[in-house]
Amino acid sequence: MEAAQKAVQSVTDGVKNVAIGGDKKAPGAKKEKKAAKAGAGDASAGLLELKPAPEFLQSRLDLFDRLKKRQDEDFAKKPREPITITMPDGSIKAGTSYETTPGDIAKGISNSLYKRTVVARLDGDKEQLWDLDRPLEKSCRLELLDFEDEQGKMVFWHSSAHILGEASERRFGCSLCIGPPIDNGFYYEMALPESAAVQTTDWKPLETIVSSIVKEKQKFERLALTKEELLEMFSYNKYKQHIIKDKIADGTSTTVYRNGPLIDLCRGPHVPDTGRIESFAIMKNSASYFLGDNNNDSLQRIYGVSFPDKKKMAEHKKFLEEAAKRDHRKIGRDQELFFFSDLSPGSAMWLPHGTRIYNTLLDYIRQQYWKRNYQEVITPNMYNSELWKTSGHWDHYKDDMFVIDMEEEVKFGLKPMNCPGHCIMFGHRERSHRELPWRVADFGVLHRNEATGALSGLTRVRRFVQDDAHIFCREDQIKGEISDLFDFLHEMYGLLGMTFKLKLSTRPEKFMGQIETWDRAEAMLRESLDEFASAEGGVAWTLNEGDGAFYGPKIDITIVDCLNRDWQCATIQLDFMQPQNFNLEYMTAETTVAKTKEPEATDAPASGPPKVKVKNPQAVIDSAHAAKEAAKEIITPSKDGKEAPKKFERFLKPLSSGCARPVMIHRAMCGSIERFTAILCEHYAGKWPFWLSPRQILVIPVGVGFFPYAEEVAAIFKKEKMFVDIDLSGNTLQKKIRTGQLAQYNFIFVVGDEERQGRQVNVRYRDDTSAQDRGNPIGIDEAVEKIAKLRDERGSYNPFPSIVKPAAKEAA
Ligand SMILES: [Zn+2]
Ligand SMILES: [Zn+2]
């Protein structure tokens, strides 16, 4: 995602498992939090910041000044030559190398543009972000990015992290570690002296220091240093030392940035000065481990968010409030849908009402499968590691799998995905071109070994089910299949009231298979995308050049919920590799004709072409050579005569004559049903549409005398397979209605004497505020018919539009 975030990731990757300072703790041992030492230290309690300032601030500044002088001198010697700067609208500005800055260009257009601009991007390259005050070195194309730009926003938040870092050094005299931008703001990670913990009472003082930093409009100054100079500059900070030693190659240099007294190891870029951060707030603090490894030092993280104006901050806080109300973990608890037990972290306990939603979703998907000619299958949950070796998961995905020791030297793995099982099914017998496309769907239970710390509600789990299917097809069928998937997406997300965006990721630099195959497949994907874009209600698509997986191009689908948040759920991924790994093939039209004339082949495996064990699967091109190799590799029985444990060898055989390789399409419309239910929970804010609702009808008798009639009504609707409850409590009518509304029943039927007499129900419909008050009674038969229709159509309309609030009541 964001470049800066990636940078942090690259800092942390590869340095895991490295303990810092030999301070290894026993697993589970927790550092005692020294709350008393929190804040500015007890000696200076009540003070905003440390007095005197930490000693390292001044020595760091002295070194900076000395080296900055050298850089300025070097810089003065750089050639001043005319350059041209091309703007996005095609206009060309004249400039001078090592003199003209992107900021100059922006100011030349308008001062307000300069003030709005966060950072510049050169030559359309996401890796070439440029400080507004940094002189351009040569002719370039220039884009000026503001806070609304995704990269601009990340630079803004990253710059804000520096300000938070400065405030933290001044208040705590802490050792800073890393301060990256994240999805909703940024954080700074640090070690306080004597392992003290940050307190919520520190937030306000930190924000006060930040305000003064913003008022000072401290400039961000860039300086390149050698590795040795960096080590000297950060000699007081063992975490920075570690990062410098680990991530910066000997003999190279990198940059630091200064703002006010803070000098931080950083590749930049930043906003021109701290005055840009008009609105700043600390959101939370927490404990963490250096580099995310619990063998390392325990650290403190402070999270913040910032905006270029106060209005945006207010909007953001409102959004957070709304998101918190909709948090699926809260709704899951309030509506008794699911919970988690410490005895199986990351695996939801689906309560009866949650299970209703889950199953209704699956029913819907099964109906779609029926209509679209998918075949549902059931496959094992665990497989011998040999399967995972064939599919490549053992080499590349084993750490994320649960592995089980079955017997000596035999390991099984719980499946993290269904694809290899479906390949086995396809290869189970000979396949004819007539069987294609073969669409296999599987609601198999999947397990992925997510770290405990990464688990989060239903959105990050260990046990889940996907609406997973694999389509095995001929190359020329790709387009038709993709078009059907778009239709599927359109129908499903339309029903749920969500929109989606499509992105095509094409052949990367490293890829497998033939270029021609890729070109043909990509051309078909483009055609389907174009057709879908121009169709009624279609969706425009964008290109993500070179971002496909090495084994096939893919279409990324992002859905947008009603809070305008993006979610990645659905996937469409072409795969040229697994069919090869599993030797999948089908008889082409020509072979099938020839085959029927030959004598019937037996089931004996010997009748097939010899299986060949190969070291490099892609090296096999010559079947004669392969046959020779096969002869050498025949497995011999064990010497002692005992039956050896069943051995699996990985074979790659050349295509049989007259056969072709199918293309495999991995596709999911919801992705994980667990995660998707969480998204729906938040999207609907717990107000489930009738068809998906776990609480559809509540019958409320107005008094004890009407209990039998209420029970009779409930039985009628239950018979229609609706989720109906009766409130037989001793509460008042008003209280019962209120409780039913809070529980989000779609319909509340109030029944009393009038209703019993007329075999009617008095209907309140949740989603139509004009029908909240007692309306006209409806005959039971009519109610059953209309509500069943609403359900079967999966509608979200009021089936009783005649129920309106009486005008007189409106006036009152
Ligand atoms: Zn920075
Ligand atoms: Zn798959």
C-alpha cells in the first residue's frame, strides 16, 4: 500500500527474531509497568517537558549543523542549468537545476495551491516523492499532491508522526524507534526511560507541546549521512543503532530529517513545515515489542491522527463514532450472534441467531450456484503434506498452516484453501473437453495459523469458510466465465446495497507459462471488463500493470460499504500453475473422436504414460526424454520386505497426446463468510434486511387474555419458515414494543381484541418510520403472503404501504 508503510515493513522484515541488547525475557514474562515513573518523571511532575532537555538533543544538533554545512557547500557546487517541468495538464514551466523547487512551481501558480500541496511526485513514479522545498535536479514531469491524494495523506501523517516524536522526546527523554503512517493516522513507537509506560494523562501535555511545534512552523530539513555518521548521530539510541546496522549497507548513505530539535532517521519526504498540521489529536496508546517480536524489548506506542483543517478532524471523529456504533463485535454481542472463547482463539462460536444469518447467506449463494451451474463438492479438511508439496504450499505457506504429526515422518496439514483438493478431483479420472467449464464449489472449513495478536473479531480469524469455487476451463472459455462472474458480482452486491471497483493486474516481470497464453488471457479479461463497464449498471475498471501473480493475471475487487469504506472480499484469479503442478489435462475434441474408436482403456494405472519425477518441473518438454527418466526413477519396495509407508512422489508428466491443460480460475464472491458477515453487520448497522434477519417477527399480545391468539399467530408464521418470537413477559405494551425495536425485529405484530376478532395483526415495520405507530390491522393471510413475498424477493421495501401514520397523529 502506502510507500512509507512499506518502508517501515521493509525495516521490520528480516530483522525479526533479533533480540535487542541481549535483554531476552522468558516467554510470557511481562515487564513491570512503572506507572509512577510515567510522564515527565516524578521529579518534574506537573511540568510539560523535561527541564533541562535531554542531553542528546544538543549533541545531535551540533553534529547536524556541522554536516549540514558540508552538504550546503557541496550543493553550491552543483551545476545550475535550465530544466523543464511538465505539469499534468501538459503545460511546461522553465526552471533551473538545483535551484527550482516544486514549492516554487506551486507558488508560481497560486499561493493557495502551495498551501494545499503536501508533497510532489516526479515522473508519475510512486517511489519518487519529493519534498516541496527540495530543489529539482533535472527536467521532469511534476504532480502536486494534496491531502486528498492517498500518497499525500500518508506523507502528511508521516510528518505528523515526527511532530509527535519531537513532543515525546521533549516530554519523556525517550528513545524513538519507528513512526509510520497507518490506515487512520500514524503512531510513534518508543522506549521511555526505565521502561515506564505512557499514561492517558500524558496525552493532553503532548498535544500542548504539539500545538507549540505547529505554531513555530519548524522547517523539515533534509541531510544525507554516511552509515558511520548515522551511527554516531544516534549513538544514544540502541533501536536506531539496530536499524542502521541492519538495514543500511556498509559504504552507503541515507538521510535524516530535522524539524526543531528532532533529528530522525528517515527517507522522507515530509510537508515543508510543521505549520501544515493544523489539527492534531492523540487517539490511543498501547504496549508493543521492538520489531513486533516478543523476545525483544517492550515498547510504548502512541497513536495519533491529524488533518490540514479542523473541519476534517470533526468529520473524522464523527466517522469514528459511527464506525464504533456499527462495530461488528459490539453488534455481535448485543444481538447474541457470536462470541470467541479463549479455548479456541480466532474461531468464532456462532450462536443460534448468528448461525441463522450465516446459513441464509450460504442458501443465497447456493441458489446462485444452482442458477449458474456450479457443482458443490465436499473435500477433506486435512491432507498429507505431499499434497501441499505438490501445490507449493509446503514451501511457501507452511508457516500459516496448522501441521499435525500423524505418525513417524508423516505430517498432515489442515487446509488453508480448497484449490489443491479440487485439482485432485479434476485429475481423478480422464476429463473430456465436453465437461468444461467445470465449476466446483466448496464450503469446506479452512484454517490459517494467524498470530494471536493479529486476531480481530470476525475480520481476522483462524477458522473460516469461503464461498470458494474453482472453474476449470478451456482457454477460449475464460471470457465467458469472467463475464458470468461480473454478472454474479453485480447481482449480489446490488442486492446488498454495495458498490464495487475493479482493477486488472497483468503479467509481472517474473511469470510462468507462455507469453502468448498470458496475452490471450489478458485480452479476454480486458474484453469482459470493457463489456461490463459499458453495460447498464456496469462498473469502470482500472489497470494495475505488472501486478498480477506470477502464475496468472487477476482482477481485484474492492467493495464499498455505506460508510464509504473499502473492503477486499471477492477475488477472481487465473492460474496457469496448479493445473501443471497436478498434471491436469483434458481430451480435446479431436482426441475424443479418436478415443472412442480404440478399445476401452482399463483403469490400471500402467496404461497411462509413465510418471516422471523431475527436479525442475518446467524443464520437462521432451516426452521421450521424460519416459527415459521415468524408467530410472521407479520406486523399489523396502529392503526388509516389510510394507514401506506409502510413498508419494512428485511427478510432472508431459501432456498426453491429444490433450490440453485446463486453465483454473479461483473465485470467491464474499471471500470468508465470517469476515463477510462482519462487513454486513457494520454495513447494515445491525438492521438486517428481512430475508437475512435472524429476528424477523415479534408478536406482542396486549394482555394475558390474548396469549393464545399470539401463540396461534406465531405458529402460522413459523410454519412459513420465518423467525418469529412472542413476548409473553409481564412488561407494559410500550416496553415490549421498545424492546422489540431495540432487538431490530423487522416486524412487530401487536394483537388484541380487535385483531383476534378479525383474525388480523397490527403491523409495525422497522424500516418505515411512518409505519412505526399502530396502523391499520392486516388480515393474517394477507400478512403471510406479503411478508413471504418480501422474503423470497429479498426485498427491502415496506410490504404494507397502506400503513401510514394517521394525519391527525402527525400533527400532534
Ligand atoms: Zn520522516
Ligand atoms: Zn483457490
